[in-house]
Amino acid sequence: MRRDRNVKIVATLGPASSDKETIRALFMAGADVFRLNMSHGTQDEQRQRHRIIREVEQEVDRPIAILADLQGPKLRCGVFENGMEILEDGAPFRFDLDATPGDRTRVNLPHPEIFRVLEPGQSLLVNDGKIRLKVMASGADYAECKVVVGGEISNRKGVNVPDAILPMAALSAKDRKDLEFACTLGVDWLALSFVQRPQDVTEARDLAAGRAAILSKIEKPAAVKCFDDILAVSDGIMVARGDLGVELPVQNVPPIQKRLVKMCRHVGKPVIVATQMMESMIASPVPTRAEVSDVATAIYEGADAVMLSAESAAGEFPVEAVRTMSDVAVEVESDPSYREGIEAWRTRARTTVADAITVAAREIAETTEVVAICCFTHSGTTSLKVARERPRVPIIALTPLVGTARRLCLSWGMHCVMTSAVSRFKMAVVGAARAAEKYGFGTDSDSIVVTAGIPFNMPGTTNILRVSSIDMRHMDDIEIESGAD
């Protein structure tokens, strides 16, 4: 099985998509990565979903990536005596540490760390930004505010602090437990919420200890400001536009998305565009035209993956949502202007031998009749460098490590194949030729580009390239496998 598109699809699992039949149908419809949202459901439920994904993986004989998305700290106000109140524009309102139920003049905010950084003139947002308040005065245990945009406020609504870096770790006590649980379970990616600084990422990386790749969610203005440093210590990025659109003016989000995608492409790290991509399909079998255009924009920009959240987790049409997203991707990638845009965004690679090899592979593929670029990779670095080039032909990533194969399922254009370890380059060429023929990328009369590193099975040694005919597959007796452990 192979996809007819380069961009990958991440589908979130939930109440609407937890049984084996649906998970298998989601994969067949086009899901390449399954997201386990640790904000919802129990660990037992997530363990069951993980087990089913691995069973489906065995049955379809293709590596499948699993991403565990950590919840992150949740900032919420306290409760109200009447359950809710209506805040009027221009009215005063106070947040404090008093646990007494609130009224139309005040409510508890049980987060002293917020009060420590607030200053007059800053904003506080409640209920996904529907209510906006301006801080007039603050102290160690209170904030006197003026209601700028009023509305209904009720028990335990979320609070956002867009104008300050909060002295809070990205990992709550729950997150630390969930991180260890997910790593022990055997997920391939960990998505880290509430990232404000690179130290948040390195803390999670230390705890993961190499058991999963770290993907940083960019959902706070502070993360946008120091994105270069966060990107440097992350394995991948998620542009989480939901919270970004709450804490920043909505018109700022599209250019931020474009810039972050471009920066990720430049360094060859996968980037997901997420949140509200086809939200109307939670209740409708078809998306809006605006949603289709939104998905298409992310694909035109060259994002590695687009993501479905509630559409596949809790919606009425989870399989249809995946299939529709896949159909949009196939159509966009067949548009001649798609290649024009992708290649216009291409940036000069760094000047290592591995960079030169992968650039050469792409240029050969563009100027000859090569049908695929085949990368033998141990850590995944070689394949990621090729994906950075966004070549016009498919990328076949061959690796003896199932963890590498699964992680690469998130990356643009990647067809991941499990293979036995090789010790000679001729064996690599034969193995690549067999994989290209087995998965329908070409026939005897076609040629492939093969890249590898010598000595074999050592990360970061890409230093050799060869153009070979697929009929090389008739040589040495080398086993090619496609499934996972």
C-alpha cells in the first residue's frame, strides 16, 4: 500500500474512533499518524487504542506512527455562587486567591504564579478569549481588572495570559505521569503543550530519554518570539492555531503559520498544521469551502502534515473527514502551481557532505527519469534531509529500526519500509530496487537514486549516492520486510 500524496494526515482518536474497525477504516482512508490526546480519556483507554493501532499495523503490513499529546498546565478560574454571571463592558472585576464562590464583581483564580507576573495594561482572556479584561492594578494575590469585552462567565472557565511569560513548567504533575506512561507504552512522538521557552522542551527530552521524539506545540506568543531556540531543541513542531488565535489577534495567525512552516522546512524538521481544519465535519458529512481552502493553504505551504482533532475523535463522520482531507491533498498536489510554490520556498541547504548528497539526489531526480529516491537510514536523518528538498519523486525510507520507520511516517513524502541491516552498499542498492518494485514505484526498465552512509548503521554518515536500475533486485538474496514488530 502506498499513498498518492506527499503530505501526511494525523487523525485524533476518541469516543467516535476507538474500536478496531474504525481505526482500520481511518488508516485505509488515509490516516498516517494516530494522535492520542492525553487531555481526554483514561490511561487504560489510551492503552487499548495503542494496542489496536499496533494490531492494525501488523494486518496492513505498514509502519504507523502514534503521537501522544500531553495536556499541559490548565489555568482555570474558580466557581460562582450562581454557577455563572454576566460581565458588562466597562465594569470592574477582580481575580484573587480567595476560594469563596464568586459573583459579578470577583472570582477565585487559584494560580498565584499569574499574579506574580501581571502588570497594569496587560490582558486576561477568559473562555477562549470570548471575555477580555484589562489589568488595572495587581498584587501578589489579586488583579483588579476592567471588562473590555463582556459576556457570560461560568465555573472553571479557562484563563489565558497572552502578555506575559508565566513562571510555570510546561509539564504538570499529570503530564509527567502521562509522559512516562506513553513512553513505556511505546509511542513514537510526544507533543508538548504550553511551551514558552526552549528549556520546556529540553526538560521533556530528558524525561523521555530517547524513547520518543519531541514535538513542540506552538500555541503561545512567548513561543513565537523565541521560536528559533525552540526549533533547535525540538524534533518537530505543531502549529497549534487554536490557542494562538486566542492569545494573538486572529489576523496575525496566518502569517505566523507561513513563517513557522518555512523555518521548519529550512532545517528539515517535520511540521504539523493543526486545529479547526475541518471542524464542520464534526456534525456534517462535507466540510465548508473555507475549510477546504484552509487545508489547501497548509499543503501549498509545504507542511509535512495536517491534523484532525474533534473531527475524527468525537465527530459523526470520522472516516469521511480523513478521506476528504486526503482527497483535498491529492488534488492540491496535482496542481502545477503547487510545485511552483514548493520549489520557490526551497532554501539553500547547509554545506555538509550529507546535505550535498541529498541535494544531488533531488537534482538527479528532477533532470532524469528516476522514479524514486531510496534512503538507507538508521536515525532517520538522511530521509529528513531528502524530505527537506521536497523532491518531485517519492521518497522510500529503508531502515532496520522499527522506531525510525514509525517516526518517519510523520514526514513529507516518506514511504517507510522495514529492511534487514546491510553491510555493503551493493546490498543496499539491491534492497532499494526490491522495495521500489514491490511497492509499485517502478519496473525493471526504471531507475532509482540510492543514498546511504558508509560505514552502515551509524547515524549521520550519509556520504554515497548511486543511480541504479530496478532490475538490480535480481541480485543478492536480501530480505525486504514492510511491517513492524
